[in-house]
Amino acid sequence: MTALMVAAGRGFFGTVEQLLNMGANVSAVSSNDWTALDWARKFEQHDVVELLETHMYALMCPYESLAVFIICILPWMAALACSKVLTQQALLWSSFP
């Protein structure tokens, strides 16, 4: 059992927040295969559940806002799509004598 699990189960919001900021592993499991999120849910620590879920989402999706996604990701996706179209057109034109 980790410090994060204990703090989550007991509802120590500030401690959980501090542990997360220090890099605590939210995926760690105890001997009964529970994570800190499971402990917080079991003991109905709703604020801690929300904090852990938000933190886990941020780890999976590092783009904090739609603006960052639009500015950083969409141009790359558009360039990739254009390169595929150009490659297909080149193949089509190369098939003509």
C-alpha cells in the first residue's frame, strides 16, 4: 500500500495533491489490486476521486485546451493528409504512358 492510497482512502485532499505533484504513481496497486482511485471510491472521498480522475485524464491527454490542439495538432494532421493525397496522385499519374 502506498502513501497515495492511504491519503486517498482517508480523504486527505491536500496530501493527495502534493503526492501527485511529486510524481506519485496513480497506477500502483495494493495487495488486493486496488489503486488509489479505488480506495477513494470505497471510502466515498468524492473530492479525491475527482482529483485523481482529473490527474489521470491529464496524463492520458496532455493537451490542456482545445486551442493547443488546434494550433499544434491540426496542422500536422493536415500535412499528413496532404502527403497521402499527393502520393496517391503521383501513383495515379505514373500509371499513364
